[in-house]
Amino acid sequence: MLNKLVLTGARGNLGNELRAPLAKMAKALVSTDILPAPDKLLPNESYVQADVGQMDQIAPLLEGADMVVHFGAIVDEKPFEDLLGPNFIGAYNIWEAAHRHGLRRVVYASSIHAVGMAETNGGADTDTPHRPDTFYGLAKCFSEDLGRMYWEKRGLEAVCLRILSCTPEPQNARALGTWLSYRDMVQLVQRAVDTPTTGFTVAYGVSANSRAPVSNHKVGFLGYRPQDNAEDWAEALLAKAVTPDPQDLAQTRLGGPFAKVGLGQSGIAALTAMTRGKSG
């Protein structure tokens, strides 16, 4: 059991799902987000409202910690200037503060959008080169490279989790390959925390989907064994899917709608349109 674990982005959908499982892995869990504290805290959990883009707010929280699970960021495509503080500088602040305070590991919520322009049917694995689809994806590339550099230059371990589509249930035909259940997401983060040694590691956050477009076969040492499969929803999702179009980047690239939108334009809005059965 760890002595102290820090979770950023604790008020987000995924961060909230992680609070209780992570609290069981440490004597003390420090949760933080730019939003105010939740109504209830776990017995060994404390909460500090802080902006990851501000070093003086975030660095003190890491003092005495063993690891930090960094999920705090803007989770959509926006103009570069909007992402600079929370997504780029915020990542630097986490890694630099972790180094200053002698943490052992950073577990980072990366994204499929770090390789979002790679072909869906291209057989991507954890060595697939960066091909960001947006400024949002570029921030994930920056943070992964930051993590590799801090490992190679300063000995700070990092596990970067390229999350695909993490929702309670798969929402559209694309998710037949990209879905990550909450249960599997929690297991993946737990393995990123409790694996004895990781060095610098990239892993995909995806469930055991029959149609998964990415492979974790090179990082089996993490012990991540997903339990859920989006194929259970295949019949219903395919019945309402948009007409296949081999020229549509939203259908042929790993980033889905994020691969199609203009830089700075919301990928979430395009994804919502796809889920509702619109091709635009």
C-alpha cells in the first residue's frame, strides 16, 4: 500500500470513478480539481481545489506522495491558447513537481488522439508514432514525450494511458472498437499504479472488444486484463450507424470525429452528432 497518492481531475467523470478504488491503494488520497470539493469525501481522502496550470497551487500537493494519477485537463479540442495552461503547462507542472518531491511514478491520462490521424485499420500498437489529430492530441504527444524525457533524464517512471472511448456503455458503431468500460478503466489505472516497475510505458485504454483497432500485446507486463466487450451492443449500434464512407476521416482514422474537425473546433460536438446518427 502506498503512503500517499494524488489524483488530479477528481471532479471529472473518470476521476470521480477512480476516487474510491485509489483510496483503497493508499493510506492517504489527495484529490484535486479546479472545481470545488464534492459533497462527500472518503475516510482517507482530502480535497484541495487547485489549478494544475499554476505551479504554486499544484506543487505543494505532491509533497510526500509516492505517485500522482494525472487526469486533470480540458477534455475537448479548443484553440491552442485555451489548452496551453491546463493541458500543456499543467502536464509540465505535474512532472516537474513530481521530480522535485521525489515521486516514483506519474500515471497519465493520455488519449487515442495522440495517434488520431493513424489509420483505424492500420494495426496500431504501443509503438505507433505520434500522429495527433488536434491541438488536444498534440498536448497528449507533448505530455508523453515529457514523460519519456523525465524517465530517461531523471529516473521518474511514467505510465501513459491512451484512453479511447470511456463511457458507461458504447455509444455508437465506432465504439464497437474503441469502448473502454468504467470497470476496465479502473483496472487499467490500478495496474499502472501497482505494477512494481514500469520505466516509461504507453498502454491503450480499451476494453476487450472483438473489433479493437489497437493492441496492448507489447505491454502485457502491466497485467491489464479487460473484462468487457462492446460486441454485446453490436446489433443495436450497427442498426443505427451512419452509412460507411471510406473517404470519411471520422470513420477511417483512430481519432474518429476529432480527425475530421478543424483545428480548434470541438471534437465532442462532432462525436455527439455521430452518436445521433448524423454524418456531418
